[in-house]
Amino acid sequence: MSTPVRQVPYVDIAGQHVAIKEELLEAIDTVITLGQFILGEEVERFERDFAKLCGVRFAVGVNSGTDALVLALRALGVGDGEGDEVITAPNSFVASAGSIGLAGARPVFVDVGEDYNIDPGRIAEAITPSTKAIMPVHLTGRPAAMDEIVEIAREFGLLVIEDCAQAVMAEYRGRRAGSLGHVGCFSFHPLKTLNACGDGGVVTTDDENLYEKLRVMRNLGLRTRDECVTWSTNSRLDALQAAVLLVKLKYLGRWTAKRRANAAYYQAELGSLEEVVVPIDALHERAVYHTFVIQAERRDELRAHLKRRGVGTAVHYPVPIHLQPAAAELGNPPGSFPVTEHQVTRIVSLPVYPELQSSQLEQVVGAVHEFYRT
């Protein structure tokens, strides 16, 4: 009888909660006992702590990363003008561009660089009189080239909305993601590095007026219980999720350090392979490796081999946004963004979560080397 192959799942959401389950249950029990389920002290505490983590003055909890983007755009007036445009990258998750459309504006794509982030050298040529903002996405947890992006925005009088969904605690020249533009937008989806037990999101800013506006907009436009000052949606961060996130914030630094250590192991062990390109932080960056994305020759064959060896992988994302059916009206046919379209045939995400054991990391690396040796 053959020995079963040890499994290295691509993600292990349940594994994170084993060590902290009692703390989570105690935090949830406190919310249930007090009966404050909508906004309240848990949400306010989390907002204060998260703002401090990001190095900003304010944070506003909302019900998802997508709503964080939509509300931030709306609060900044993007979409108020007919034909408003927002520049972003075509290789992100669909929520990045989708939020622009939901805010009433038009996504305009700019190709990316080898770091998977928007190429600042191509932004200026995409700017038109209708451009209102630039939305860089810190993809994979690696910060975009914010100095260049902010300078372009300043030159053309544009807003900068950071999509930080994958980048909690990522740093660029010593500053945290979410503090580098006019506003930062985060997701706490269960697959994120700081994750709720469900959905959640937050908006960060140093602008007090914007902060107050967002607090009203996330709560149906209510300034007080009885005074509605604008039509808006219900997008409040749930108090139970805030309680969960407060517990997890205590461990986030440790988890992030372990992700970075796992990434460093892959970089050391796979960097010598001619068939593989591994991501490497620049000196002024501190990536958090929400995903560890390599570029690999014979990518699909490699994934099949890894699966046979018990290693789970993923592709983030197999269809660029500009080639999605929803984006057809934007008029970007195949070939519009050659770097993105080349990368999408080669990228594969390896397991990188903090709970990985040394033996599992060795199994991943061994399987990759085995594939390219045969």
C-alpha cells in the first residue's frame, strides 16, 4: 500500500484560530453579553487601534473592503461629474475596478511593472481632463511606487486612493500603507493577513472632514439617529467582527514576521532556478506577502505536478480585469496591457501563511525543484 502524500493546503484558515480560539470566544461573549451589536465601543476601539497601526489620525470601520473603496471615492466626490475617470491597474481583483464603477466613475487601466504594481511611468499618458484620481493597488502586499504616484497626482491635481486590501502593515520608505495617499482602503476578508471571521473593511485618512463624512456615509447618511443629511448605504463594521479583529491585532506583527520569513525561505531556495522568478523587496519596501507570487515557466504543468505532490497553489488572477465581460464596454481588447497579459500566463501563488511548518516549506521547495530537474 502506498503512503499517502502529505498535504500542504494553499490556505489554512482554521489553523490560525486553534491557538487563539478561547480569546476569540471570550471577546465574542463580551459583545453578546453587553448587547451592543451595531457600532459601539468595540468598533471605536478597533478604529483607534487600526489608525495607530497605520500611522494616521482616523479610521472608519465598514462592512467590506469593496465598500471601503466605494465610500472613499464617493466621499471624495469621485463620480459626481459626468465622465469622471480613475486610473488603476488591470491585474488586481475585480473589486478594485468594480468599486470605481459603483461610485459612478470609469476605470482607466495602466499596465504594471515586474513588481505587479501599477507602472508610474505610464500613468501620465493615461491622464485626461476627466481624470479625478489614481488608485494604486498594493498587490501581493508589496507597496506600489508611491513617491512617483503622489508626485504625478500633485502635478495634475488628482486624488490618490490606496487599495490596501492585501497590504496591512506593508511599508514604503518607513511609512505604512494607508498613510501614503489621501485615503487608504482595507479589507478584512477571511483570506487577508488581518482577517475577520466574515467580512469587514476600514478606511484610513488624516483628513478630519473626510473622516466625519465617512462616518455619516457608512451609516445610511445619518448624522444623528433622527437626522439624515445624505442618501447613503448601510456599511457598518459589525461589532462582533471588530471584537475578533481586536484580538487578532495582538498577533498581527508575529504573523506578518512569519510570512516574511516564509517568503525569505522561498527566495533563498528558489532564487537559483532559471525557470522561476521570485519576488524580492526593494531596500525601501517592507512587503507583507499576502500572496507569494512567482513567475514560472510551464506554469500549468508545474501546478499539476505540485498538486500531485500534495501542494496547493492558486493564480491571482487568471483573467485580467480588462478582459472580464463586465469590462468589455471600456474598450481594452487583448494586447492592450502586454505586461499584465504576459504575467498572467506565468504567475502562480505558493502557500505562505504563518502556520506553515518547516517540513511543509521544504515539501513545497522540493516539489518545485523536482519538477524542473525532470
